[in-house]
Amino acid sequence: MLISEIYHPDPVTINSEESIENAIKRMFDQVYNGFVVCDGTGQVVGVLSLQDIAAATIPPEFQHNTNLSIAMYKKGFFQERCIEIKQKKVKDLMRTDYIEVTFETNIMAITADFLKNDLYIVPVFNQKKLVGIITRTEIKKALARGMGILA
């Protein structure tokens, strides 16, 4: 199966200069878990997912040590971290090590990358122009098609 068969043709973008607070508001208002990030000229410069924002609330020394994060719990700490990051810019938390796919990309390549990098959103390009996205929803639909659940 190729990306051209499953991609979502309306890419959801956010400007790299917007605040994280605005990104979260848009996630609620538009029911998205991630955005393709563009700079002021409309060029794709990264991706931002709910996971990237949530990860920013965890101090780096806790991120790979669940036991330490549990032991260091302090009432109100999560809220304090949220307040600290809400005025950060999207460019401060976005991933720049994302993959770009085209219509000819095989779904197996993107599925492997979704697993390896725990992705939520991947930009789809046609002739170097952003034309769509792949999210976990498209992967779910592809799985259902592959199993004969959807036509």
C-alpha cells in the first residue's frame, strides 16, 4: 500500500512562532493531536505533537526514569511546569528530525518510523509541496483495509 492511497489531503499546520498555549487551544478546538510546523514563509520546518508538549513538562533527568519521576512527585508540580512552557514558542518544542514522505512511499516504511519514533503526524509532499499528512488515524484505517474491515 502506498501513501497516495491513505494520506489525509488537508495538512494541518501551525506557525513556528505561535505559543504552546495557542497550540494546545487549537488541539482542543480542532480535535488534533499534532501539526506540521511552518515558518513565516510557509516552509515546513518541523512537526509538533501532543506528546512533544507533554514531554516538555517532565524535567530531562526524569524522562527516562519513571521511578525517579514518581519519587520526586510534588503537589502542583505538573501545573507549574505547564505554566512554564505555555509561553514557549512552537519552534522550541517541535521535532526537527521528522520524516517526509511522498505519494510513492510504501506504508511499511512509515509504519516502522511511527513505531521507532512514536510519531503522531508525518507531512506528505508532492513535487516538494506540502499536500497532506499521515497520522495514526490513517495508519489505523490502513490496518482496517489490510484486514478487510474497510473497503
